Amino acid sequence: MSLLDRLQAFSQKHAISENNSVTPLSAVTKQLYSPTEGEVNGKPAILLGTNNYLGLTFDNACTEAGKKAIDQYGTGTTGSRLANGSYDGHKSLEQDLAEFYGVDHAVVFSTGYTANLGMISALVGHGDTIMLDEHCHASIYDGCKLSGANIIHFRHNNAADLEKRLRRLGDEIANTLIIVEGIYSMLGDRGNLKDICEVKQRYDALLMVDEAHSLGVLGGSGRGLAQESGVEALVDFTTGTFSKSLAGIGGFCVSHHPELEVIRYTSRPYIFTASPSPATIATTKQALAIISSRPQLREQLWKNAHQLYAGLAELGYELSPEISPVIAVNANTQENAMSMWTQLFEQGVYVNMVLPPATPGSRCLLRCSLSAAHTSAQIERVILAFANLQELPMLKQQIA
Ligand code: PMP
């Protein structure tokens, strides 16, 4: 089969056509009224698919800082920091991130995706081992592949399974990196970080935690699951993204290890891509400050999560196992997921349709992401839209 034939076969298998009714790829947002409402393909929609957890995309301090940075530094950096040097914003954001996490070292990447790619591929290589929670995000899987290390998956959130696999490594344990997440992106459940840390310590492995979905969401000052679990000192590398609570685009890694600085010379996804734009850096600095100064946003986010979860549970939907700002509704089949997604869209509610291979256990999910900026009335409208869905088999048990 030729390369183009292969693409055509994919297109036919997945019935991709210009004439399809609205799908996520053909949905175009022309106007946003607020962080949680906009006009998608000409229809007003409540936005429940963004990861705008704190609702800061239109925050005045953030937008003003972004505009000012464009005026002062222009629209883009047009190059890598290793080639062109840094803007002072890169340096000061790294300082802010280090201070926020209470560590000495922080590195900014161009996206959350490249933060994971860049860290994993710089930390481990051929002959080393990665122990990876099976529910980890695609960016972590891709980083593992890029690294060339030996990849071993352990059962989701199962510290005993991790330990069993570490024990089997014998002498090779010295060069092992364990990777887990704070809040897992598809089912919205928390990592079992306390137990994972306990195992990590016993086997003297390194631990990297991706707090992409938990920064600004968990922990006394919003630092994430490690803070909430009281194990920050045991985490070797924390990665995260600017594209969720921080309402921008970019990524980072923070660490108490001074060796983190070396990756600036060794990490291809850090070196061979342009550094984050001045506007991105400026808005992210403001958003990071807001995580510390406005804890009420975090409280509101959790109130909203409780309201939606309770409403959907009452309707009998099979939901992800724990109340969280990411709530996954099991649609069972691809056809159901598409039908539910379209019906919700027709009713002015935009959620994420997530299908295999992007989902754990090949589930077909509708993923709802809450924001502190959602109003209670908007959430009621979302629940009503789910209540109106036609003739779909609903399982009563929770997603395992
Ligand atoms: N890590 C996790 C857990 C994610 O869910 C995502 C994106 N959804 C990323 C990393 C990548 O972040 P970004 O989209 O900012 O590149």
C-alpha cells in the first residue's frame, strides 16, 4: 500500500469527509464571549472541553501583560535559546517557577508536550529503564520512545505492581526513572503518589511527576498533587504546562537537582525549537502569581466539579471514579460517543470526545473539564443537556 493509499484507507475507515456534520476537527470558534462561552460554528456554546481550570484566559492582568510584551519585544523569539540567548522574561519566569515550587532550578520549554519529551529523552537513554504508569499521557509515551530507554509499564496507580517490576530489574535498578502524573488527563483521577514515593525511595530510583492537570488545582498553594500528598521533597523532577491553569502555551520542569540545568545543552526538544514567545512568557508570569494570590479560584473550581459530578451521577451516567475538574462520561462505543457529542453540541454544550487510542482501556469517553469561571447556571444547563440525550445505553457502575 502506498503512503497516500494508507492515508486514504484511514480516511475511509474513520469516515472523514468534508460533508460530515460538525466534528471536533471541523469546529471553528469565531468569537469568545468569556473563558467559558463562545460561538462555535455559528452556535453559542458553553465550553466544557478547555483546560482553562482557573478561567484566566481573559484575566485583565494577564492580557495587559501580554499586550505590553508584544509592544516591547515583538510577536516571537524566532529562535532557540541555545542559539539566540534568552529574553529576560524567560529568565524571570524560570525564577518565578522555582520560587513557586520552593526549589532552585526551573527550565521553560515551548510546550508541555516538549517539556515531557525534552526531560525524558535527556534523563534516560539506551540501557536505562523507565517505569511508566500505563495511563500516562501521549507526550510521556513519546518522550520514552525518543529516549531509546527500556520501557516498562506498570498497572495504573498500582504501587505493588511497580515494586514487583522494580524488584525484577535486579542490578539495573541504578538507572531507572519512574514516571507518573498528578491528575490523570483522561479519567481525572489522582495519582497514588504517597505509595509510589515510598517504593521509589526503597529502590532509590528517580521520580518524575507530570503535574499538567494538577498545577493550580491541588495542594495548599496550588503546586499540585505532590504538595497535597506531602511528598514534594521526594519528587526529583516536576513537569507541567502553561496551557491549562496558566491559560497560555508552554511547558516547564522544576527540580531541586542542580543537574536540571545541564539539559539546556543535552535535550533536543529544548534546543531545536524556538523559545516561548514574549507574550506567552508575560501572561504566564501573571497567571502564576494569581495561583498564589487568588486561592478562591481553586475553591470555586472544586465547587463546580462537585456540582457537575453530582448532576451527571444523578442522571445515571457511568462516570470516572473520582470527583475532579476532569469528569469523564463513558459512552461505551464510538457511535454513542459521536451521537452524544453531536447532541450536546446541538444543545450548545462543547465537551471533548476522546476515543481510542488516546484513552486508557480503549474507552470511548466524553470528557468534561470544569473551570472556576463556569457559573452554576451554566453547569445546570450542561446537566440539562445531558438529561436530554436520546436513547443511549447507560451503565450504572463506575469506570474501573
Ligand atoms: N501532560 C499531560 C498530562 C497532558 O494532558 C498534556 C496535554 N493535554 C500535556 C502534558 C501536553 O501539554 P501541552 O498541550 O501544553 O503541550
